[in-house]
Amino acid sequence: MDGIKYAVFTEKSIRLLGNNQYTSNVESGSTRTEIKHWVELFFGVKVIAMNSHRLPGKGRRVGPIKGHTMH
């Protein structure tokens, strides 16, 4: 269970709990199959479908130089 950091509790995630859909933050290098395996082991359920995404980095600018931070 090293990969799953913590559960996310927002208005949307609490609303999704009624549909047995859960949200959590995981390690950034985790793959979909690893996350699915962790959830099945920890909660003892069969994962039917899963969504995941990586947040884009924020744009930063120092004078004339433009760049971005890591996600």
C-alpha cells in the first residue's frame, strides 16, 4: 500500500461515494495496473473500471524566460 497516499474528500468525491466510486491520491510514477492491483488487495473488491490522470505543470515566468514546473 505504498502507492496510495490518501483519500480525497471534496464535494464531488463525496457525491461519487453514493455510486461506489472512490478518489485518492497515489504516487506520481504509478501505472494504472499497479493502482488497480493495490485497490483490489486493500479493499478486497473487484475493480471494474478506473480513471486516472496526471496534472499538468504550472507555467512560470522569470523576466523574459518562460518555463513550467513539474506536475
